[in-house]
Amino acid sequence: MKKYTIRDLQTQFPTNNACLDWLMKYFYPDGVSCKKCQKVTKHYRIKSRQSYSCDVCGNHVHPTADTIFHKSTTPLALWFYAIYLMTTTRAGISAKQLQRELGVTYKTAWRMFHQIRKMMSDDPTPLKGDVEVDETYIGGKGMNRRFVPSFSEKPKAVIMGMVQRGGKAKVRHVQSSGTRSLLPQIQKNVELNTQIYSDQWGAYETLPRLGYRHLSINHKETYVNYNIHTQNVENLWSHIKRGITGVYRHVDPKYLQAYVDEYAFRYSNRMSHQPMFLILMNRVQKD
Ligand SMILES: [Zn+2]
């Protein structure tokens, strides 16, 4: 993957105008078809506003209208820089760090942070091929333990991961590690007939009945089948947990899904030919 460097960012987006021009070309690659004139007309930038005007009738076009930048008073160049920071920092960056880097208020940084994160949720394409599934606990003592041993401890949050080998990852914050929480996620996110690998957690035993091929790791077997493992999803867990201890320290359960989406995004796009910054730039348009 070719790295998108800070120098690339400075060259491509040196000013707010450059950012706005980029959005204009992105949304109107073949020129703007004016709604009033009913044809493609020349449009001029209006200096005082983030808009362009039809040369013939004066109708306005706002390239930020359907994007996350809509109605934001933060300069576009700062937004682009924030997206750059959140996609190039290996372990992720907190809203607090974003505040410091951008020189904006915490409130603004926090808002930007969550807007950008929203773009990191996975696309609805189901996983196929060889898929590893696993679930883990987040928060509190004994982060990895499957059973919550005492009432004195805070309840831990459960996340479940599905990783296509050589492909994308999806992570979901689920209610519990029980069958009813885990299996519907697989049915929603993994194509039928897919080969699934898991550990021997009982919840996954019914997978063949649901139309999946299933192999679980048996540590007692004399002959080890090296293909049966969940190393990719475990690798993702270690990134997520390192992020919590290192960057975020604590994740509010309310934001846990967005948090794990960010890590799944990084994982899913690690081999992409397109730099993550540009992948995200292609998602600035709101649904
Ligand atoms: Zn016009």
C-alpha cells in the first residue's frame, strides 16, 4: 500500500479552497448540471461562501451540503487534517489528542471525532470464504475471561468478531456470549455455506444446523490441523485491547460499537491499495 503522507495532504489540500474544489470535482466530475438551466453550465466560486454559482442564472451549488462538513464552522482544511490523523495513526487517536492537534475546543474535536468515526463502519457485504469467529470481553479486570466470576466486578461488555481470512473484519457489540446473541450476527454478516472456524465455545456448535460448515479448535487432538485456528480474529482483539489501554483508557459502552468499527476498518483496509485517508474521503457524503 502506498502511504499517504502529511506532505501529500499539504500538497493536495493546502487551503480551504483546495478542499472545496476537491469536493466540487468529487460530486460533479462531469460538471454541474444546473437545476434551473437544465444543462451543464459554468459555475464560479463565491468567495464569501462555501458555494458555487451558475454563470448563466446565478443558482447556487453547495458541495458540502450532503457531507459530514455540512453546517460546520470548522474550516474544511482542519476537517481533512482530522480525517488524515484518524486514518494514519496506527493505534488510533482520541478526541483529546485531536483537540490538541487541531487547536479546536474539546467540544468541536469530539464532534468531529464521532462524525469521522461514523464513516468507518463496515459495508453491508457479507463475509465468505474462510471466516474466523470469536467473542471477547471488554472492560474491567480480567478483560479476557469468558465467565464473569463475581457480582462485585462491573459487568463487562461482550464483542464478537468475524474475520474473513485475507479479507475484511466485522465486529459487533453484543448483549452476551450466548447463542442468541452470537448466531444472529453470523447469519446477518456471513454468507451461508461459508467455512467457519471457532474455538469450542458451545454457542457455535449449532452452526452446521444453520447451514454453515464449522470446524472448531480441539486442543486435545494429537494431530494438529494448522488450518483450524482463530489467529486473525485474536490478532484483532489484541489491537482493540491495546487501543483501550493505550489510547482511550476507557470506552463508554454507548460508543463501543463505533470504537470497534474503527479497529475493524483499520484491519479491513490494511492491505488496500488505496490509502485509508482516500477511502474515507470517498465516504464524506452522508446517506
Ligand atoms: Zn443556471
